[in-house]
Amino acid sequence: MQTPREWPGSELATRLGVSLRTIRRDVERLRDLGYPVQATMGAIGGYRLVAGKAMPPLLLDDDEAVAIAVGLRTAAGHAVAGIEEASVRALTKLEQVLPSRLRHRVSALGAATEPLLTWAGPAVDPEDLSALAGAVTNREQLRFTYRRRDGGDTERLVEPYKLVSAGRRWYLVGYDNHRDDWRIFRVDRITDLRHTRTRVAARQLPSSDAASFMTEKLLELTPVYRAVVTLYAPVERMAGPLGGVGVDLEPIDATSCRLRSNADTLEWLAWRLLTLGCDVEVHEPPELIAHLRQLGVRATRAASPSTASDGRRPGQRPADPPYA
């Protein structure tokens, strides 16, 4: 009955090897247990399970029960306000009704695992998530107040397209009617959600899917740079660690080569260069040169004794720093 279709009584009787009378009696027993089984008459009529006012007992196989338990444990550390307590309550109820063999599997999994990080950032209101999900499904325009990165609030009229869960944050991908363009919104910055009751035709997203679109937009908002660097190592040695799409390596002589990288952030470029295991000389961009100088000062300070030669303690900046 949990299969989303309508079952003729004759087909149920054949599958179960019982009479139609037994099927009717069993349907009544299911209804007494709280399962909302609906019956329709006619040549194409039958029985189907519909949504009820309360959740009846669930019928789960072993793998489904373990999957739900794992999901509830994961949700207990998610960035949705109030979901931690609700997940723990639901997990407790589930473990109480699990057979002993499954209870042992779930308990062992919980005891053997530990989350790497706990969420300390802004939480998302589960009611807002539900409202956004409903608007996505119904293709309904929404009005809401959105807090920008600079702290200012703006009013938006948006056609929600899809919710994207990105690690510890939730994002809404939608079409902003005021700006006549696609936008991404952090859900924890959305407040004062208002339903317009206006349904709109589905728009074509300018990407293969919402997750790809969001990744592209986030990269557009992040400053990236292309580096030109001399590596004092043979090109054959550098081809392995630096091989890949968007990386151009050319030999200068037998002991050095020239690197022209693809677009990346300063942090990633600096880390990549410093972990190559050879001397490097950065020619471009100037921002990367300045960033490496800053890292050098910090590294020197970190490796210094408790008091520097000029009497400064660790963490104290010099009066005239050697970098801009």
C-alpha cells in the first residue's frame, strides 16, 4: 500500500494469495491502525494509501530503518534552527521500535562516529525552509526582506526555482523580478516571507542545474587571479603535481620552467606554490606577491622565539611593516 499507485482488490488478492473478502477485512484492520486507505468503485477502482491527519506506524525494511536513523543523526548537527532537538526526539522514538538486531546496528554506528565540526553560524528557520520549498513546488512568487552582505535590507520579489544545501548553509536560487535576472540568496538572510498567491510559468535556468548555477555565481563574486611564476625545478618534475586543465608549463632550461596558471584565489595560489618543494619566483600578479610577503612575515614571526630581537612579543606588529 505504500507504493504510490492504486491497487485493484482482485490484483491484491492474487498477489497475496487470499480472497477478496480477506482483502476487505485487512483494509479495515489497516484503517483501525490509523492508515488512511481510500477505496474507489468502478472498473478501474481499487485501494490506495492517502495522506492522513496523523502519521501511522511506518513499515520499513532493514536498510530503510538504518538510513533514516543515520539521516536523523546527521540532521541533529545541521544548520536548521530547532532541528537538533526534533531529530534527537525522532531518533529516540525510532530506536524504541526497532528490532534488536537493527537497534544494535544503529547504536554501534552512533557510538563509532563523531562529527568533525559543529555549526556555530546563523541557523535557518525550518518554517522558512518549508515555505520556500512549497513556493518552489507551486511556482509561486514570494516577497521577502533580504539582508545584503553590507548589512542593508532590500525588498525582493522572487520566483523561487530551487533550494540548494551547501554544507552548512542553505541557498535559494530564484529569478529576481526587480533586477530582471537570476540570483542566489542565503536563506538565513531572508526574513518577512510573504506569499503572493501568484503562480508563474517555469523559467529556463541559464545552467544545467541549480547547484552548478550557484557554483558559477559564487566564483564570479570571488576575486580570482592568473599567476605567472618561474619554478626552479625541471619541467618533468613539475608536470605531475601541477598537471591539469588550465595549467601551462613550459621549460626554460634543464633546471627551471615557467608556470602560467588558471584563475584561482590568492590563498589557493599561494598554498599551491609553497607546497611544491622547490624555489619559486612570482612575476604576476602583484597581489599574489604582496600576499606571499604577508605570509612570509607571519611564518617568520610564528617560528621566532617568545620575544623578538626588537623586544616585541608574538602577535605584536612592527611599527613600520615591511609590506604594503
